[in-house]
Amino acid sequence: MTILVTGAAGFIGNTLCLALLKLGEHVIGVDSLNDYYDPMIKHARLERLARYERFRFAQVDLADAGALEKAVSPNEVTHIINMAAQAGVRYSLENPSAYMRSNLTGYLNLLEFARSAKNLKHMVYASSSSVYGDRADGPFSENDPVIKPVSLYSATKISGEMISQSYAHLYGIPLTGLRFFTVYGAWGRPDMAYWIFTEKIFKGESIDIYAAGEMSRDFTYIDDIIDVLTRIVDTPPKSKVPHLIYNLGNSKPTPLMDLVHVVEKACGQEAKKNFMEKQMGDVSKTFADISKAKAAFSYDPKTTINQGIPVFVDWYKEFYNI
Ligand SMILES: NC(=O)c1ccc[n+]([C@@H]2O[C@H](COP(=O)([O-])OP(=O)(O)OC[C@H]3O[C@@H](n4cnc5c(N)ncnc54)[C@H](O)[C@@H]3O)[C@@H](O)[C@H]2O)c1
């Protein structure tokens, strides 16, 4: 396989590149290296891949039409994994155009690239649990309607799934969409709660707890995701229109305050807390039904936050020399 991974400097894309390289695959990574969060982290992640001769990297903004084709010949690619996106719910209130640019224009450009890739066997793309909107029930199933986004981020992710369906239908591009549920772990994302709590605790600053802590998330450990992703990549859908969507969560919603306590324990310090109102765009709960991915790929997430968060905190301390 020669696998094009977009978002190769991002949290999930980069960790996946490393796993694929360890498995002996050829990997071409692209990323715009934007400054949504500290690009130093993105450069440090890329350094992990640099020692592999089977890896090459190009700085590409997928939203620039033709930029990807200048860096990568479509015919050299057999598989594509799209992890590039403007992520984050809250930032979509501040900078909506970044979401339209990366998640819609950039994604369309990538699908056009896929359309011209004559040796392409499969394209996998990241969607999100946010497509389910703000629901109090659960677990959320892939069969549930996804028509009530409560943030622009969610709206672009639903749109990505719709655009994928049209390209699978029109051009027969084999596509698999993955709805990730709050993925966390070492080399993670600085805009996410577990990172912000850790950072603030070590700086002695107070942490903001939204919705007075009345929220829960289906936290999913990065290694559980990477394990199944390496199998999904080589398994194109066999359906008539070759497009399937899977939830990749943990199926165990965890109250936000439980996360706070686990982070405090791992940091060895109690946090000063500001209890705040629920933020616009936030959902109260995420809860994945993972039976479809279990049946198709023997997906079996095992890691609890009691195991995964201390690994993240240890990594964080080493990375920042704390
Ligand atoms: N981490 C999670 O909990 C989570 C949950 C649900 C969905 N997702 C989705 O999974 C995917 C990967 O997320 P992540 O956590 O690794 O995020 P990330 O922000 O760490 O990685 C995304 C990468 O894409 C790059 N990028 C953004 N726009 C680009 C463009 N136009 N062209 C090229 N590169 C571009 C960024 O520079 C970044 O390095 C995203 O689609 C995200 O929406 C993540």
C-alpha cells in the first residue's frame, strides 16, 4: 500500500502515520501546518516520522485547488486517509470560514484528487460524534438521523458525509467515514479539555468547567482507535454504493467531573475550579453504539480514562520538561 495521510502533523493523523510505518507501509503525509494550536507540536510530531525512509511529507493546504496534485501524483497512491480538518466546536463560533475552507473546500479538492487516482482502492475519512447533535438519550447509532447540528463544525462534518455519499454513488470511490468520539492520549490536542486541565493545573491556574460539570463524553483512547484504523484502511466497503459509516467511541459516557478527578490524580494536585454556563455549540452528552464497528472490524476499545489519562499526563510532563 502507498497511503496518503492528510493531517499528518495532527494528533490522530500523525499517530496513525507512525503505526502504518511500523507495519512497513509507504506513507505520504500532507498537512497545512496551520496555527490553530501551537505549530511547534505539529513539527515535533513530524520529527517522529522523519527517520522512516518510507515516509515523505509535503506542506499542502488542501483548500488551495491543485496544490495537492503539485506535491503528490494521484497515480502513486493506493489508499487515502483524510484526517485533515478544522477541528473544535468552540472555535467554529469565532472563525466559521476556517471550517468551510478546510472541511468543505479542502475535502472536495481531496475527493477530486481521489477521483483521478487510478490505483485507488479505498479512502477513509474522519467524521465526528458531533453529527448527532445535542441528545440526552443514547447510545447513538449510525442508523439515527443526523439532521440537527448544534454547531457549524457539526454541520461541516454532516456535509462531508453527504458529499462522500454523492462521490461514492457517482464515481464508485470506495469510502469509509469514521465518527470519532473524543479521542485523547499522548501527543494529543491542546484545545481539548483533558489537555487544558492538565496545563492549567501545572501552571497553578484555575480551570473552567462548563455546564457546571453536567456533561458527559465518550472518551476514546488513541491506541484503541489506531489499532482498528490499521485494519479499516485495507477493508473497502462491499456495499452497492461503496460508502459506509462507523462510530468509533468507547460506549461508556463519562461525567466531566470524573475526568477532572482523574486528571487531578494523575497530576498529583487538585485544580481550582470555575463553574461556568454551558457554552454555545456544546452538546450535553456523547455515547456511541459501537456494535457495527465491532462486527465489521472486531473493534474492541479497552482503555479506561483511569488508564489512559495518566499516560497522557506522563507524556505531557516529559514533553514540557515538568
Ligand atoms: N480528536 C478528536 O477527539 C476528534 C473527535 C471527532 C472528530 N475528529 C476528527 O478527526 C480528524 C483528526 O483530528 P485531530 O484530533 O487529529 O485534529 P488536529 O487538529 O490535531 O489535526 C488536523 C490536522 O489537519 C491540518 N489541516 C487543517 N486544515 C487543513 C487543510 N486545509 N489542508 C491541510 N491540512 C489541514 C491541521 O494543520 C492539523 O495538523 C479531524 O477531522 C477531526 O475533526 C477528532
